[in-house]
Amino acid sequence: MSGVVLVVEDDRELREVVRRYLERAGHTVHTTGSGAEALSLLEDGGFGLVVLDLGLPDVDGREVLAAARQGREVPVVVLTARSQVEDRIDGLRRGADDYVTKPFSPTELVLRVEAVLHRTQSTSGIAEPPVFGGGRLRIDETRHEAHLDGLALELTPTEWGLLTVLASSPGRVYSRYELVNRVRGYEFAGYERTIDSHVKNLRHKLGDNGGAIVETVLGAGYRLGWSRDR
Ligand code: CA
């Protein structure tokens, strides 16, 4: 229910301590010491929360923070060595949900993480997967499952990517170029037109409703035609 926690911390020892404590508290944890890797992981999605060290060697931590807040708005608990009050306020203003100043107790961090998860899940409904089209289409990103009229859809990674990107903002039109970039399937290799054949296959799997769920907007691209119920 909580999704995977992404821990971004370049200090290997600290990273492992944080992982151990979060796992012991029952969370699934993915770690990286690289800001660049964190950016690409966030683009792929599926994280319920990010624990982020602001002082990374390769990328400004604030850039990773901004990336987490984009789109699906993954909550972020910032780890910072900068104890000045101004930095804390600055970090929170940029969208962190909470912060912990180093050195910190891992137990305290776990409590902060759980408080943020509790808060964001109860206010934004992340705990309940989104449903579209009057209860007919259900997309559960944490479980990586989509159901149409109660039946599980067997989707390729590219089709899954297309559906979740379109569903992240129902009614919004995505150009082929944007879809290629958001889905990042290696087989696209920059060819926007290959999107069309993936859309065709996805529609086929969606059956009679395929064209209504994944709508073509002539001269512009595609959009999710069904609205979100909750
Ligand atoms: Ca660091």
C-alpha cells in the first residue's frame, strides 16, 4: 500500500542504515547513491516516497526534489547537513514534505517517513488506486496492475507506460513526441510514429472501448478519453 521508498544518499554506510531501518518497518526499499540515477528512476515512476540527501556528488539534490514533485507528486523527506534555518525553510518551500537534519536517528527518520506517508495517502487518496470511466478501468501503479471491467489486462511495458502516462492526466492531450519521451521504451529509438502501433495494440487489448479510452486527437496526439472517478 505504501509503494516503494526510494532512498537517494551517496554515503553508502548511511544509505544501508536507512534501508535496513525502513525494511524492518515493513517498507520495500530501492536505493541509489547517484542523483542522475534517481532522476531516471523517478521518471519511470512507481515510488511512494523519496528519502533524499540534498548534498549529492553528481546532481544538485534540489533538482531531484523538483523532479519528484513533478507529475505524480511523490512525497519527499529531505536529509540535509545544512542546519541553517533558512535552508530548511527553503527546502520545504521547494516542495519537501519534511526534513531531517544530519546527524539523525534512523528511528526518527522512519517515524517521519511514516507520518508523511500517512498524511499524503489520506489526503490525496494514493492508498486507493485510481479508477476511470465509472468504475470500469482501474490502474494500480503500486501493484503494476490494470483491470478493465474486472479483468486483468496483460500489457507490455510500453503499453503499460502509455496507459499510465495518459491516465496521469485524463483529458490532457499528449503529443507523440511527449509520449515517446515519457514512456522511454528502447524500441522507440526516437521514432515517434512507432507510438501509433503501440497505441493500436493497447486499444486492441482494451476491446470495444479501446478507441474511447485512448482517444486520437487529430493533428495533436492522444489522450485518455475516460475521466477519473476518484
Ligand atoms: Ca551527501
